[in-house]
Amino acid sequence: MANIFDLFAKIGGKKAPAGPVTHMVVGLGNPGRDYAFTRHNAGFLAVDYLSDRLAVRVEKARFGALVGEAEMAGRHVLLVKPQTYMNASGTAVRQAADYYHVPPENVLVICDDVSFPVGRMRVRAGGSDGGHNGLKSIIAELGSDAFPRLRIGVGEKPHPDCDLADWVLSAFTKEDQKVLFEEFATVEAGIEKILSGDVEGAMQLCNGARSC
């Protein structure tokens, strides 16, 4: 399978949409190539997929993140990959949201979920962090848990004694990468629905099954 960075290397720059940023799509992960294909970086990989599909670059360094502007579902969207490491993701998200005056309900977060098999998804309109440190940081920094999130399954721990930190920082197998990448089209469709205000539709599309 081709390296995802090679697949995205030829992305052409596209002029940013007119008007102010109204929404944010934030993919969570850890910066650096050592973490590129680890389970904790499912959010980064999803944003990389979106940047390819939208023909935009997410490479401008601002707010402690890499960002790029795009149009999705008729919205002016800021794509965000925090570079603060997972546990401090909220710092970058808050800075960007404050700068563009984006309310929490317009901040969509994509992150990994160890409760589901690889590629399985869950959309929620808000709620607790569910034990995810990236979500915990964002909730603390925004002062709100009322932001939508799309959680992507990265596989459960292989056995109970496996250290969770070691598991989420382990690399996807080639087989798991293939499954994950095949589901990104559904991730994109779900994001489009959320941005258009149809969270229920995104839930029906994504929740509980792969290849919806």
C-alpha cells in the first residue's frame, strides 16, 4: 500500500473560500512521523484524507496547530491538526476558536476510540470525554462539552494486561490501515452532514456499522 503521505504529496493549493471562518474540523493526534500511523492519530489521518479530497493544504502554522481553510457543506471551515501533543489539544483548539469567534457547537472533533473495532464509528452531539485525554483537554479549554465529535474505532486492546498508552501509540498493521482508509469516505459524508446541521443524519449514517 502506498504511504499516505506520498498519496497526499501532490495536493494542489486551492483558494480559501470568501468570508470568515464559521466552523472548525479538528483531527486529533500527535505530531511527527514517529506517530504518523499510530492508532492515536486516526484524527490526523482523517484530516489528511479531507485535505486531499478538498485539494487544500493543512500546513500553515498557527494557534499551535497546522491549519488550512476549505469549503465543506457550504461552510467556511478551518481544518486543524493540533501540534501540542494529544493531552494539550485543547490549547490549540481554544486559540483558533477564540480568534475566529467559533462557538463550541461549530467545532467538530475527530478522534480515535479504543472501544470499537478498526473503522467502526460513533457520532455524538456532545457529552463527556469518555476517558479520551484529547477530548478532556478540549472540554476544559472551551469550558463546554457541547461540541460534536466523530470517534473512529482503532481496535480494542489485544488483551486486558496490555497498557492502554502503549496500545494507542502502537502502529496500525497494514491490514488495519487498509480498513481504516476505506472508511474515510463515510467519515467525510458524516462530517458533511454535521456541518450542515444534520447531526441525526450523521448518526444514522455512521453509528454502529462500517461501510454505512
